[in-house]
Amino acid sequence: MKIFREETPSKKQAVERLRLILVHDRAKVSTGLLELLRGEIINAISKYVEIDEEEIDIELNASESKAELVANIPVVRVRRVLE
């Protein structure tokens, strides 16, 4: 019997989506826009480096006066030649 179980990919995705919804409420940005932004960031960065998409963490932090986009994107390897 395992005491500590690893998170399943679907659980991790559900947690990420819930977090995006909460950020959406704080920043007054639609969830669809955040998903679109995440996809475009992944596509742009993937041209130059191989990334671990399962471990990407993108946050939109909002306060009364500003919002900031924070991304933690694990790089597996740098592409030497554009593939």
C-alpha cells in the first residue's frame, strides 16, 4: 500500500484549470484567454528548446494596480538547428 501517491495527469490538469479560473477572477481575464496565451507561449518557446509540457507552470498574478505573468518552463534541451 502506498502512503504517498503520485498525482495523476488528469488530477494535475484539473488543479491547473482550477488555478487558472481563480486567477481569471482576480485579474478579470477570461479563462479562454489564459489557455490561449499558455498555448502560444508553449508554441513559441518550443521552436528553440525542447520543454517538459507536463511541468510548465504559468501564473497571472494580479493586484489592484497591475498584473504580472510568471512562467516556470522546464527546458529539456536546446535545439541546435531549427527542426
